[in-house]
Amino acid sequence: MASVSFQNVQKSFGATKVIHGVGFDIQDGEFMVLVGPSGCGKSTLLRTLAGLEEITGGTIAIDGHVVNDMESKDRDIAMVFQSYALYPHMTVRENMGFSLRLRRADQKVTAERVAQAAKILNLEPYLERYPKELSGGQRQRVAMGRAIVRDPKVFLFDEPLSNLDAKLRVAMRAEIKALHQRLKTTTVYVTHDQIEAMTMADRIVVMHDGRVEQIGTPLELYDRPSNLFVAQFIGSPAMNVVEGTLRREGAAAFVETADGVRWPAGGATGGNGQAVAYGVRPDHLRLDADGGPGVPAEIVVVEPTGAQTELVATVGNAQLVVEVHGRPAVAPGERVHLGIDPSSVHLFDKATGARLG
């Protein structure tokens, strides 16, 4: 196991700068997830750690040793790719042990490590099969087994589940997390899927346009996003956001939108008359009967999913998503009131996107 440190890392492709002075530390044994939209630089940052890309500036250290000029094969890392990258002419056993054979490792040691990895990953019945005879999930497990056999200081995963169907992705998420809890190897995992990030990570690095927007545990990012980008990226369904003006009447505060709707803001900070973005998560809205104390709304779409129901409602000119438990007796076109707990509201400066206290 090992710690990893990025210090003011920069990366350019020609005149195009794709990583802008990124710096953070990954603790020994931690499962760190890099998440962000396509093109944000997360995979490029992972490749610089793997030694597959040279950095333009800054330093990268593994276990306290700067590896900027070190070859990829000498960094003691193992990478699992989205495409599996298995040799089609080799059996599962041969694929998993190939890296050790390249190192001229003892045959007995290689056989023992392959057997151990196959047992961990439930691959023992498939050791003599070829990749074409395996399902997508089994191939991904073989790729993981090849990494385990190397016993590296750091595991790197580059969107390993994006080629799998939805049900298998859920199962593989649990397998990878259980594997980490068993091996306790430092792991850096890249994904664009924030659900993967939320369910797997010890901590999450949210990236956007080659910069780090926020670092924290999944619940820290969910409960207290530092800016509007993180607020709208983390959470599914996404946070509802409306733009308006912060107003104060005595001790009470509310945000008034251009169509005259008043949204309760509790003890919000910010100046009277300040332009803000008002955010509330779908599961922090409740459904009240028409004429209740909340914000008047009209139901547009009802989407039952079993234990929960997702509603689309219009409030003034805005359209919001409401997530409620159970199966409320509402129909499209029905008028309701949306109850909001002011303590669950998020306010952001409209100009900068920064969170207001």
C-alpha cells in the first residue's frame, strides 16, 4: 500500500492546457474517486499517475517518492481499463499471470497468486477459458485479477464499468468495493457516473475543466456542495435550481423569482437584493395538499418506481423534480403545494456560483 500526492500538476497537449495546477493527497489504503463530466481531465490525471502521460509541470509522488521521470513499469501500479485489454489467444489463467511471467517470476509463485486471485474473484471455473468465452462482467473480473496478481502499491481504474449493462454495473460496483475492503490497497478510480462515485468512494474529487472543484466524502459533497457546479453534478436526480433575488422581511428570508414566486430561505446569509441561485434537492421537497403553506405547483408527470415516486412539477415558470416515498394519489394537471424545510435549502451567488453560508 502507498500514499499518492499530486502537487500543482499541470498538463498541456500542445497549446491546449487540460489540467490547471491540480493538487491533493490520497491516503494509504484510501479509495479515492475522480469524477466529473467528459473532458474534465480526470482520465488524463489518472494516466499521468500511471506514467502513460508526462506532466507539463508540478510533481507526482507515490509513497513519498517523486515519480515524474520514472517509467510506468517501475511505479508499482496496476491499471484496469474500460476495454479490459485481455489477450484473446491466452486463457484466463495465462492472462492473469502474464505480467509475472514477463518479470520472470517463479512459476510456483505465479501459480499461487493466480489461484488466490481467481478464488477472490470467483473465477476458478473459468481459468482454462478464453476471453471470447466469457461475459463482459467475467472479462472485467479477469482484468481485475491480472491487477491483483501483481500485488501493486496502487490500483488504478479508468471507467471500468462503462461497457457493462445497468444491472451488471451495480453488481460490479459492490464487487470492487468488497475487493478494496479485503485487500486495503490504495485505489484511484475514475468515472463520469456520480452514482458510482457516491456509492464506492471514501472521498471524491470533483473535477471540471481541468480543475478541482471540491474534495470530500460523498455525504459532505451531497450535504454541503461548495459551489453550484458540484451541487448540480452530485446527486440523482439532480438538485433543482431556480434563479432569483434574496429578500428579507424582519427575521425571515426568501428568494423571489422573476415570476413572483417566493421560496423560503430561512436564516440565509447574503445581502438584501443579492442575485442568487436557489437550490433544493428533489428528496427535500414534500407534497402538501392544495391550499397548504408551501409553494403552489402543478403536477406535470408522475413516474412511479415502486418504493418511490418521481414527480415533475411546474412552479411559476420553473420545472422541478420531486422525489417522494410511497405512491401519492396525484395525477398530471393536479394542483398541490410543495413543502420546503428552509434548513435543507442551498444558496449560491449567481455571479460566481460560490456557496453562500
